[in-house]
Amino acid sequence: MLIRGLLLVCGLLLPLVSQASIDSVAVSVITDDGRILREYPVENRRDLYRAYVEAQPGIRYAIRVRNLTGERVGVVIAVDGRNIISGQRSKLRPNERMYILEPYGQYTYRGWRTGQNRVNRFYFTDAGGSYAAAWGDYSAMGVIALAVYHERRRPESRRPHGPQIQRTPEPGTGFGHAERSPSRQVAFNPAPRASGHWLVKYEWRDSLCKRGVINCRPIRTHQPGNRLWPDDDGYAPRPPRQFYRQ
């Protein structure tokens, strides 16, 4: 099956910092101030990676992907269950629209593609304000998902240099402001099966605390007493209400 992919024209080369890798790509979620969101893995295999990250309301974010191989790869990316190029409901299949990464190439995907040279930014919002909710689709809310496809071998031909996109014949992610992002269409023949899947579930901090993903217990520190104001009156303190009867 011959797919037309999108090659992004203006890639950003950024330093690699603690990116999770599956099969042939390294992936991370980054904010506009350059922070890489800390991941709390729940499953880590060569062909499947799953983790939690903490979302913060209103924060703009992007998905950074680096090709670790000497061959082109295609990546289908879905946010809240919607393909970030077409906006359609995604099952991470090879017949969906996908981005193409050149050998050892890296790119940062910052939003929903709304034109050949334009994206609208990703940002964390409540589920009701998300792009997916606008279509009544809550089926994969809060999940950033990526599937990797290797290219079927074909006769060698000259390819222009640059990054690419595919073309076909709870918290949520909002549809933010427009931003220039040049791209062009290229041919890409994906393998019938994905070689790996990367999935991150983003949650508000309170939810991660309740799930036990992060330790949110207050840190107790010793505070020196006030030498002129005693801490108590010398009598036994009353216990919490559930431990005594009035």
C-alpha cells in the first residue's frame, strides 16, 4: 500500500534528554519552556511503552520524536484518540496519515495540522474544552499515542532533503493558536504492521496522587520551636472526631 507522507520542512534539532524509546524511535513530551515531562512507566517493552505524565492546565506542549535508525520510518500520532494530521478518529493503522522521519532525523510536533504550512497548538485543558470533545469523541481522552512503521523496500530514488508527513489517495488537548509549520508530501510505503507503540496517559496531579503514580504525601521537616511561645498548653490533645464519642 503506497502512502503519501508529510515531510516537515523546518525541523528543530534539540538535545536529547531522557527520551523513552521503542523499537526505532525515541519520544518525549516537552513544554514550551523546554521542560521534558517526567514519565512514570507502567510497561516498558521493546515494542510497547506505556507511562503516565503530569498535565498542567493551560500549558502548551509538543511531542518530540527522533528516528534512531539509518532508514526512514513513518509515525502515526494520535492525541485523545484523534490523528494529529487528519483530525479523524485513529486506530494507529498503516493506512492513516503519518509523519515521515528521515534516517536519524528528529522533529517536534507542536499541534493539530490544519494546512500544508500551519498547525494549531496543543495545550492541556479539561476534557470538555478539548479538540476531541468538539467531535463528541471521549473514547481515548488523555492519551498521546504513537505507532512506528518501517518502510517496505523499494527501488532507490533521489529524495529531496527535509522532514515529511503522510498523505492518503479526562484532561484533554485543546485546539490552540495557529503557528507556521511548513511541510510537503512524499511517497512512503509502510509495512502492514507497526513495529512498536508508545502511549502516554496524561493526568492532573490530583489524579496521579490518587492512583499512587506519584508520592504526594507532605514532606515533614523539623521546625525549631519558639522560645517565647510554647507549642502546646501541656494537656493531652483531643483525638480526631472518629476516635471518640461525645
